[in-house]
Amino acid sequence: MAKITTENYVAEAKKAIKNQVLQEALADLQHRFGRGTAECYRQLPEGPDLRLRAHDIRMKDIENLDVVLETLVANIRKNGGHVYFAEDGQAAVNYCLEVAHKHKVRRVVKGKSMVSEEIGLNDALVEAGIDVSETDLGEYIIQLAGETPSHIIAPAIHKTRSEIGSLFADKLDIPYDDDPSRLTWAARKALREKFLAADMGTSGCNIACAETGHITTLSNEGNIRMSTTMPRIHVAFMGMERVAARLEDHDILLRLLCRGAAAQNMATYVSYIGGPRSAGEVDGPQEFHLVVLDNGRSRILADEEFREMLCCIRCAACLNVCPVYAKIGGHSYGYAYSGPVGAVVTPLLVGINRAADLCQGETLCGACQDICPVNIDIPRMLLALRTKLAEGDSAWGVTPADRKEKLLFQAWSWMIRNRRLYDAAVKLAATGQRLFAQKDDMIGRLPPPVHGWTKGRDIKPLAAESFISRWKKSL
Ligand code: SF4
């Protein structure tokens, strides 16, 4: 299964902030994609409000997911495809291994898929003695380096071209070069042989359409089309929520997805895949399997507070504008999904306590919702997660993350409801603060248990006399 290191969020974030190369790469990413996406929305013939319509489409599909999925499955089976519902990641992996064993698969080529990252597909295939090659250039780099993606769309964003040059020299046995186009050619040459030799191709699914019974994949490199059409078997993985009921709605989502993901009107390669090769067709797989993954999504669907998160189409636009992601990068989040989407989805999938720091780390600035092609209210759900961590929640199995903090706020709540006590406490604090060094009329260090507030900032001291007291005197 995929490695989950959400507990290391703070330590990894501190490391990332000190990494100058990463800081430059992230700043460049945000500059290019963040701004570009907003401009793309403005240029839509329907205008940016198409995002609101897309939100309604997604919510309607999610609320009718049972019927929509049934239609999708019936149509895919009619087209000759196989569909498997996987309750969790292990079941999805086992199904893929079964298909691989049945067909004596020895080599697999993979199109980029975050769901396969979520379930740890690569490691499972390798453990079973199968040779697996990522074919998206960024994913290929990451695989050669033995790392995990640090961005949903740009997985190798944290690597410099000289690092990639050294990596290719070492792993592909070629002379060192750091020219991007020559490095791309080297990867292309190595991958071409993999495509030709592969028995099975795997892919994700950007969005499926129930009405037609097809899945859609997008790429700018053509690798997914080769992974899904050249080998004799194609196994596609999709989160159970990634489906639109109608083709008309599917196409709206597709247009927005390309804008959100890469500030493009449309990806270079768009493939609609609806089953295996038909009689008389010259390409396409002999068998097509769709694995529909639950892995905790039913639980999200059942909760009205978080159901909206299933609208997500994993475009990564929110990463490209998030001020937190811009500083700490993707690895700090400790799971397949990073940035604002990861800060909500990861706790819901792996456990709210286990991933407690992720939602606490976000700023609630709202930039994620503003750029989201389906206008998901991420800040609302970040706050809902924080509430669960503060108060506990038996339905989600959450224990209060910090009992001391809870006690502190209970005391605070009791005090501010008691006027006299509050006034006395403010007076005491205004006098007591003189004990703490003040430079430039600011307090640089507070004592425990509130010392965390001044770890990264100075705070303004309390006024010597409160507003209420001055106001009363003026009456
Ligand atoms: S939350 Fe919105 S912006 Fe972020 S990945 Fe999902 S769809 Fe894209």
C-alpha cells in the first residue's frame, strides 16, 4: 500500500522552506499556472460563472452517484469492458494482479494516475515480479529517482534539470546532459522500447461519462494514448466519484479541467475509451478493465459536511495558488494528494487525527475556492476538520488533537462570558505584559502556554486602558 507520512508534516515543511531550489521552482509554478488559469476562465465564452454551473453539475452527479455509476457500468459492459468495484486499495491492487497473472503479464506501462499512487499500485506490481514503467515524463523521472510525486500534475516540479541530467546519466547509462529537450528525447527513446514490449497498460480516468459508457484521459505527451492502446490489456483506475451522468456535462467539466490543470483550452491528447478493440479496429487493447475505487469515498459521500469534496476533479489548480503549498511543496503533505485538496481529502481518507496538521497548516485565504474549476468551498471544510479536531467526533473516530488547547479555549469561553472577570483579566494582562521585552512597541516573546503565537511573529501589546473603559469615561 502507499506510504502515508502525514505525521511528518511540520518537520518536512520546515525542511522544504529552507530548500532554495524548491522555493524557486514553486514560485515559478505559481507564477505560470496560477495566473494563467484565472485568465483562461475570464476568456471562456460563458465567463468564469461556468465554474458555478460545473459545481451544480458535480453536486447533482454526486448526489445521484448510485444511479450514475450503474449506468456507466452497464454501458461499459455493453461495450465489452469489465468493471470491478474495489472497496479499498488492497482490493483494487489484488484485482489488477489477478488480471496480470491470468494473462501472464510481465511488463506494464503506466499512464499517470493519482488513484494508483493512492493505492500503491507500482510497489505491488514490482513485488509480484512485474516490470513497471511510468510513462509520463515527470512520473518517469520520479520513478527513476525512487521518489513520490510532489504535485498532482507536475510530479517532478521539485527537481532541477541538473539533478535530472545526473539521474538519467546514472539510470539510463547515457552521458550527462542538462538540456531539457535532449533529456526528453532520452526518456522518449527509453520509453518507446517499453511501450513496444508491454503486455499491460494502466491508466487513471480524468472523468467518465455514464451516458456513453466511456472514460476520458488527458495528456500533453501522448503517453497515455500509447499506454492504453498498444498493450493487449488495459486496466483503468478511477475514484468512484469521477463520473458525469451526461455527455453535455462531461464536456463542460473537461473544458474546465484543462484550464484548471495547465491553463490550456484543451489538452493535447484527449482519449475517450469505451471498451476493448472492436472487430475490424486496428488498435486498442483486447481486454479493457475499469476498477472503480471506493477506499473511503462512501464515507465522505454519506457525510453532508464533506460530500462536496467529491466534486473534485484533481486538476491541481488549488495547489498553484495556495500560499502554503507555495512554501512547503507537495512532499510535506505525506500522501498522494497535496495542497488544499490534500489538506481536506487526505484526513478524510487516512484518518483525521493521523493527518491533523494538514488542515491546521492552511491559511483559509480562500484562493483555492476562487481558482477551483468546480468552485469547491475548501475553506469551509478545512474549518469543519479543525472543529472535529478541537471537539472530537465519534462518527469519524476523532479524538481532540490537543486536550490542553481544548481546556484553554473552554476557560477562555467561560471567561469572556463573564464581564467582570474578563475586564479583570485584561487589566492584569496589560500590567503583566510589561515583564516581557518590548522592542519597537511590540512583544517579541510570550510565555507558555501561548508562546507559539510569537514563534514566528511579534504581537502588539494590549493598550494600557481598554476601549470600554475610555468610552465609559467619555460619557
Ligand atoms: S479542489 Fe478544485 S482546484 Fe483543487 S484539485 Fe480539486 S477541482 Fe482542482
